[in-house]
Amino acid sequence: MNKLERKTIKVKISRFDPSVDSSSRYQTYEVPFEPKMTVMDVLDYIYENLDPTIAYHSHTSCHRRICARCNLTVNKKPGLSCHTEVNGDMTIEPLPRFRVIRDLVVEGL
Amino acid sequence: MRDQARQRIDVQLSDQESFDIIIVGSGGAGLRAAIEAHDLGASILLMSNGAAGKSGATMMAGADITLDGGGAAKIGLTGNELDSKTKFFHDIIVQGYYLNNQKLVETYVRDAPARTKEMIDWGMKYIWNGKRAILTQGTNLNETLVNQVSKRHITIKNDFFVTDILTQHNSAAGVVGLDINKGSVQAIRAKAIIIATGGWQRIYSFTSAPGGLTGGMHAAAYRAGAALLNMEMVTFCPNVILWPPALRGDIFPYILIEMFGDLLDKHGRPFLRDEYDPLIYHIATTTEWNKLIFSLAATKIVARGDGSPRGGTYYSIKNVPLNILDEAEKIYPGWRWLRTDFTSLIDWLKQGNAVEVAPAAHYMEGGIAVDEHASTTLKGLYAAGECSGGLFGSNRVASAITQIFVQGVVAAKSAVAYSKKVRLATPDEKQLKQVESRLTAPLTRNDVVRAVDLKKAIKKIADANLWVIRNGTGLKKAVAELESIVRNDLPRLSVQTQALAYNKEWIDAIEIQSTLDVLLASARSALLRTESRGVHNRSDFPQTDNKHWLREIVVRQVNGKMSLTTRPVTITKLKPPRVMFGFEEGIIRAVKELGE
């Protein structure tokens, strides 16, 4: 059975609140996998069902690659969460070299 | 911990920072208003709930700019010289089912050529179609406007979620809201406010609009004492992609179907061609009436069980010859539109597959009530673009892009003139405290009603009862359910997230407070309008009733309660026929009236 046919995936997310944390840490979530789902879908799932405290850009996101404000890294590769398709287990982190506002949200995008 | 959070978010009212005009909303209407107000010498602050040029509906627009052919010829766009402002005016109103405020339409057709020429002079990329439209893309519009705003060094505040209009002596005195990244509540004073925040499509679960369009400023205007208008009018864009998720909400098939392709039911039948009058089919595939007709037809197909598994229908290009597709690719080189590459979708469709599509909440004809000077019913408060109501009556057939330019400039002129006559007011202290308490209450509660769940419940009510086809039973149910949420759930709404910076739950909780006002206004208006007119379809009242319903529905807050009244539509030149007719008859009548 290849990894895409598994029912759930493990998603490791970088958590960081500069107002209380001295450094970032990782938190892992188990998310049901749906074919063609995007990273934004995964984050929405976690927010809605597992942990409402995670921060990722979505309040004005266009879902069309236009605003490019949902930029982050998946397994160290930069991409837009609204258009990056999920391939299996992954690590999601904020875009490097930007000041982190909280978790995956950075300043300046 | 909870008390600490509470302490840290006392509202901050800046003594230092004040402006002649605050513009809320950074899409096309807000950007255009900012340019005009700046050039007229006002000090301005442009506020965005996202980022200027990177949020709002304008960037996602198809897009066209419409103007009359005669007016176009005068600015160098030739080919349709026999067309006139009078004809354009007439067409917008006939197809708006005469619910348009004709004074607003006069301004629209009058100013369209001048506003178009400015955009061309500012370097916007475009194609003139030789008739009544300039074709461009939302991204071009935004780039052109943002470039002009940057040149003027206009002050911009991004990621600021304005929640309320501050008032003093029944006039606008400033704004207050949440600085999303800081997690603080701030108030800023101004002599005049322009709202330019688009529609409230995001209250529905399926929409073509970007995040943030949840009607927050409609509710803010309403709470501050301004009237809302025709809130029952919602345009749905048919043929919007349901799946795959990366393309969900994309309107590209809607753009393609103007050129070719068919909408099929689950049996593969092109239902519009098979079941409707050939004239209706022709209108649906060749005019801007397509949104209304396709949405209605597709909704009926799904309702009778002939839709797709995800609740839509299918868009197919199976019968389109390949060389015709190659020609179309010249319009969208590499099958790219806006910033999305559709090559793999087109290839998949070429192999004979069909993509699942459905109507999506797309444009609001109703909104904050304005007159032809963009004045709302609250002194010092103006509204421009889609957030305002009345221009397009009950069916928009001309461009909403033209609307944002025309009304953005009108609002800026009015606001600047007003700001020169008044002095800066100190906002009402009591109101500030009330707003602060409302915004922060969900953070201080330890209760079980979560923003995530409540948001879902509200969307479900909108999807079920305020969709393409409505009926009295469903609308009454919607009103009762929303009232129950306001009474029982809203006072218990609780945010678990302790961090204040980018607190998504808190953003959702604040949105919910406004969403309920907007949706209740829409549901009550839809229930009151006991007829079908344009995009408002009542299965229990299928006739368009020009004898009784050439009236606007006005929603205001009176003594803390939502109050609905009606008033005759504003007519200047074009007298409506006092008759009643059904849906297909209405379209055929209108086509005859248009003489085309």
C-alpha cells in the first residue's frame, strides 16, 4: 500500500508565539487524507476540528495564487498553502527570514 | 490568565493620529477613492482588513469595464459610435427589472468614459471589444491603482479589521477595530468615512469571493444608524468549479461557457438547451443575463436529483472542435487566467471529461443605502462599490468594475467637501466602551459555544434558505434560527485561543457578531419581498409583480431593533410597465423591450 492510500497523514506544524515563547516548537496532528486536498485544507481541518489555536494566514486569502499571502514552507519547500497539493506526511513551517507574528503567519507578505 | 488578556486589550484611542477621511476597504473602490481624495487635498488613511492590492474582490475579477459605445468613441475606442448613454441607461434598468435607483444609473453611465480613460492613461493593459466593454483582468486593475496610490505616498494600515463606525451627534466621527497582527483594539478619528468593502459572499459556504468579504462594514454602518437596502438581492455565478480543491471557487468555466461548451446533468444532457425556450438559451449563452438563467436552471436540476455527486452539474467541452479551442487559447495564452494555469484542466476536459460546477455567491446588488452623492443616511458616512446598494436593481448586467471607479470618485468628492465643513469630533465615550466590551467579551468567557461551530451553523442557514431559489417556509425558518443564535448562542460565544496576535478564533467571533445582522437583514428582506424579481427567486411567489413591488426594502436599526420598511424605487426617466409576469416571460418581454 503506498502512502497516498493511507487514510490519515501526520502533519508537523511549527508553533511559535513571540509574546511568550523563546523559540519555536513542533506539534503533530493526524489529519484524514482526501485525494487532491491542499495544505490550506489541512490547516482548515486542524483549526476546525483539532486545535483552534493554530495561526496561519487565511482571513483574506484569495485561494487563487493572486494575493500570495498564504506563502509558507512544506518540507522546507516554499509554496502557497491554497495551491500546494498534499502528498503525505509533512512538516509545515513559516517562510524563512521573515519575522514570525505567530506560528505560520509572518510579517511582510 | 483571562483577566490578563482582558487588561491588555482596552481600546486605544489615538490623540495624535487623525485624518480628514478614513477609507475602509482596499479593493478597486477604496483605492480609487483614495487617489481622488488625496488629489483633492484631503489627509487620508486607507484601511485594509488584508493588504492593499492583495485582498478584496477586485483582484479576482474577470474582468470587464463597461461604457456606452458613443462615450467610448470620444475617448478613442471606436466601433460602436451609434450607441449612446441613453441606450446604456435603458438596458441596465430593463435588465435590472426596474429596481435600479435611476439617479445612480445616470451617474454610472455619465462618468464611465472618464473613469475608463484614466485607467488607460495610467497604463492598464486592456482589449477593447468594439462594443461596450474593455476586457482586462483584476490583477491589472489592482496593479494600475496600487501604482497610483504608491506614487502619492498615501498612508495605509493593513491587516486592520474595522468593526464599527464611531459616532458623535449622529455623525460619523471615526472607526474602531482589531489590529489583527498586534491583537489590539484601536480607535482612530476622522471627519468623514468612506466604506468600500465589497459584498458579504463569504457568509455562504460556496462563493467566488476571497476571504474577508463577510459584510462586517454593512453591519457597522447599520449599527451606527445607516440604512441597508435590498439585502435580499444576491447574484450567483453559475459554472464555478466545485472540485478539485485547489480550483474550488474558480469562475473560469463561467468565462469559457460564453465562448463554448455545455452544462450537463448527470445523464449527460445539456439541460438548458433541451428544456428552455431557444431564446432563453440564446440569451443565457450570449449576454450577461447568463448568471441568473444558468444558476436558476442548474439549481432546479440539482433539486430534482439530476445533479453531480457533489451537488452541482457538469461543464463539458466534448463537442468543441480542437482548432476552435486552439483559437481560444490565443485569448488565454498557455491557458493561464489571472495567476492560475488551467492547462491540465483543459487537457482533461479535451479527453472528454466534464468538471463539476455549481452556482456560487458572487455579487450583491443590495447593500448600504446611498444617494447619487454616495451619501448614506448617516452624516459623514459614504459608501462606494459593491458594498452600496441600488445601482443594479435586482440583476446586474453591466460591469461592477465601472461601478467601483465611478462611485469611488463620487464618494471621495462628497467626503472631501463634507470634511472641509466640519471639525474633528471626539467619539462618544459610551459607544467606545460598548464596542470594546462586545469585541473582547468572547475572550473573557469560559463557555462552550465555539466560533468555529457557530460560523458553520450560520453558513448552513444561509446555504439552505438564502440560496438561488427561496421560499417563505425556508426564510421563516432562517429568521427563527438566526434569532435563536442571537439570543442563546451569541452571549456564550467563547474563544479558546489565549494568544492575541493573529487570533483566528477571535477574528471569526467578531465576524459572527456582524454576520448575524447582515444575514437577518437579508432573510427578513427576502421574506418580505413576496415576488420573484431578477436574482431573487421565490418558488412560492414566482411572478414579478410590478403592480406592488417596484419598491426598495430598507433595513434600519430603530431603538435597538431591526426595522424593515419599503419605499418606491427612484425613477427619473424610464417608467416601468405596471404588469405581472413569470420568469421566462419576463426575459422574453425584456428582450423585446431592448429591441435586440
